Amino acid sequence: MTIRLDPDVADLLADTDTIKILATVGADGAPHAVVKQSIHLGEDGNIHYLERLESSVTNKNMVRSIWFNRTVAITLAHGDGRSVQIKGRPVKAHITGELFLRHYRAARAGDPEADLAAVWVIEPQTVTNQNARARREAEAALHPHFIHLDRLARA
Amino acid sequence: MVCVSPIRLRNEAPFTEVVAGHPEFPLLIALKIDVQRRGLNYTRRAMDAVDPARHQIYMWEGVAYPHSMLLRDGTTILAYPQPRDRNPYDVDFLDGRFVLIDGGEVVETVDLWPKPLYYDKKTRSGLPMKEVVSARPQRLDIFASSFCHFAHVDDQGCQFCPLPHHHSQLRETYDLPTRLKSEDVKECIAEALKETGRFTNIHITGGSVIKGHEMLDAELDYYIKLLRAIGELFATPRFPSQLLASPFSEGQLIRLREQTGLGSYTSNIEVLDEARFNWICPGKAHHIGYREWKRRLVRAVEVFGRGNVGTGIVGGVETAPPHGFVSESDALRATLDEAEDLARQGVTTVHTVWAPQKGSKFHDLKTPSLDYFIRLASGLQAIRARHGLSVDFDDYRRCGNHPDSDLARLQ
């Protein structure tokens, strides 16, 4: 189910210090996770990323995902401890048109060697808070058996 | 399986049933094929939503309509309006989006091809630039000559081909020369290149011209002149480009390679079966011959290199009655066997989807089944992958008219 990203996630996406990793899956089921700093919140409320290379493994995996309705995962991690994982589905690849050309010109303005293969649109479906404290608290609440006894012993 | 018959009404398995039999085949590419084979009908609402300032408009047989579409994965659908008895898909405009409709159900959203800026300009000689160099989503198209010796002199044109008829009409309408002048083409491309990010390839084609000191020299000389003029616009000795031309001899191919910046070479054999080739392409058979055509393609690999030479077939036309294959299985086996033979020698084969058009001798026939085209596209791409052949110069983005090379996005 498509969701709307809340402002905290939007802030994390907009922060240039956030590390952004896109994980896709190949034909053989092998995961492929790479840093994609171009990941950002699009004007349509979806996540957009700029694929620079037509023949990259990620681009092929994205094509496979849009063709066979597969999920991709995006991890956002910030030095201040904020971290989320977004799962979503690629729903569109802009290979021409106004949005594509706008990003192409911006990419070229920043790097004269840059090219652009596609602007991918990923529709977010779930967001999981990956902050260590938040994950620990969630596990304690949902799985009270998953703990070493010494952590519960009297001092 | 039984293939085409001249009856017009369809009695076919529904789309969902056919694609369910091919779970490894992308639904969007199957849809592209089905739209191409059945054609389109733009609703009044869709036509009202077409914006001539933003969308490309094309004329075919006196009818103006949007020049093709993009699916959401970037796949191009080049399709033509077809009459109701061919059960075309409808294109409608609902909730601010163009949509494809089949049997009253919305099946996909689509984008119309965007119009480049240069389309509103004219050459210094007064020609509308859009008629000299047309545009696909990422490609510049030059239909250099409407004259085809096989069709116009010998009356032995390829029986499926409406292009000489169609381009003669266009040239009359816009007062274009039969053969475009290289300075006009160069001027249009120079203008198009100002649109950064808009194009990745230049495609040149035209009818066959057999005259010359050596057969086809006149055609070759023209293309060399044209390519050299275009080459002046680039800082590199070679530029991404595809010439789709007659099958030149080895000496001619060497001249083409050495005297121009051409990136790839294609010569369409159209039908991968000698007997059907002789019937469907009588001019090509008479002047060149099936086996010589294949030999010339293989020689082209020595000149242009593996991955830079291709041939095109009109997928499905090999089943045309009365002399085509009677069974789709036989047609598929014959076609793929020949494609494999070419691939072994470095030539890649791509197919278009045969959709009989007005202006061609086969205009009244029917295409084969969707199942046939799915098997053909899968088979050709599997051959390419098996032989490690790329089709970068003729893929979903550089061309967009070959379902099999759409599949190469995963190769």
C-alpha cells in the first residue's frame, strides 16, 4: 500500500549529510546495495533517484523491479543517529520529458562529465525506524523472550 | 498453432490469458506488442487533451494523431490508428492522464511523445525542420529519401512496406525534395543538439538506390556525403548513429566506415527464410538475393565490429497467406534458426511488429497472435544473450520499435 512520507523522513531525505543507500535484487536473487546520494523526495510525494549509467546493475535491477512488480529498499542514515528504511516499488522511469531534462541540466551544471540515464520514481510502501534505540525498544515490547538473562539479573 | 487468415474478425485468446502463459515475459512489453499489432483509436477526449505545443503530432493517410507514446518504464509504443474491426486499444484522457483502454478497462497510463523545440523552426531553405529530421523520445530520425528502386522502378517493393507510398505523400504535402539535402539535415541536427539531454542517437534511412558504377554506389555516395556533413557537428571522430541502408559490398562498407563517423550499420533482410523472402521482398531477392544479403551482413561485422551490425525483420510477416508459414511454430523455428546463424557470425537481429498498413500490398491481412510475438521477442533476445551480442545502437532508447531489444535492458 502506498504511503505518504512524514515530515521527519522528508527532512532526512533533504539533509545533505544523510547517507542514502538503494538496495535492489538481481535475477539470481543476489542483493545489490549502493550509495545513491541523488535519492530525494519528488514533488509528487514519491522518492526519486537519478540513475547516471544505463548499464549499471542497479538500473537493470530497477527495470526488473518495474517489470515484475518487485520491491526495493532505501536506507537513510545520518551521523546524528537518525536512520530509516523505506521499502517501495519502482513505478516510473523518466527517460525524456521535462523532469528528466531538468535533472539532466542540473547534473551537467554540477559535473561536466555527468550524463543521465533515467529519473526513477519509487512509490514508498513502508517506513521502518532503524534508529538503534527505537529498534531495541520495539523488540523489547514485542519479543520479551529475546534477551540475555544477565541483562535482567539483580546487580 | 494455426496462424493468420484473411478474415477480419478476431477470435483470439484474451491478453490476460496469453501473458499468464509467459510469466517470465514483462507485462509492459507484452502490452506494447499487443497495442502495435491491434493499433490505436484516440477518443475525442484524448484528442482534445493533446497539446500541439508539447506533444508531437503526426500525419498518416491524411489523419493527424499524436506520434506515439511512452509507457511508464520508458518503453516506446510506436503504433498507428486502426479501424474498429482490428479491435484497437483506445487512448483516452481521464483524471488528467492519458490512459490505454482495452475492453472498457484502463490497463495503463501513457505519456505522449514530447515535442522538441526545433519542431517549430524552418531551415534557411524554408523547409519545416520537423519534416526533415523527426524525433523519437531520445533519437533523431532522418528519412533521407522517399525513392525506392524496388518499389518505384521495378514495382517489386516489399509487400508489407507502406513507406514509399507514405513518404511520397509527406513530400508532396510539405514540398520536400525526394532526397533531402545534406545542408538542410545538418542545419536541423545543429538546432536539435541545442536541446541538451534530448537525444542519444541519429538514425538515417531511406529507400534503396541500386544505380552506380558498382551496384548501390549512388546510395552509398549520398549517405557518405550526408554523414560527413552531420559529422562536422561533432567533436569526436565517431558519433552514436545508425545507418539503415541497402546491403553494401565489403569495399563499399569499408568506404562507409573510413569516410564517415557512423557508429553502426543495419541492413534489413525483413524475412528470415529464403522462400518467403523471395516472395515477400521480390526486389531485394532479384537484385541482391537472400544468401548474398546474409553474406554482406556478416562481412559488415568485420568492418564495423561485433555489436555494431544488425538486421531487422518484420516480425510476423513470414506467416502472411497464401505463401507464408501455415503454422506459427514452423515460422518461429525457421526465423530463430536463421537468427542464430547470423548471431553466431556477429550479426544481431531485431524485429518489428507487423501491423498491416494502408499503402502496402499486405494491407488487408492480419498479424499473428500475441503469443507468437512474445515467443519471437524472447527467442531473439535469448539468441543475443547466448552469443554475447549487444544491441546498444538499436535498443529501447535509441530506437524503441523492437520488443526483443526492449528485453536487452536486462542483458
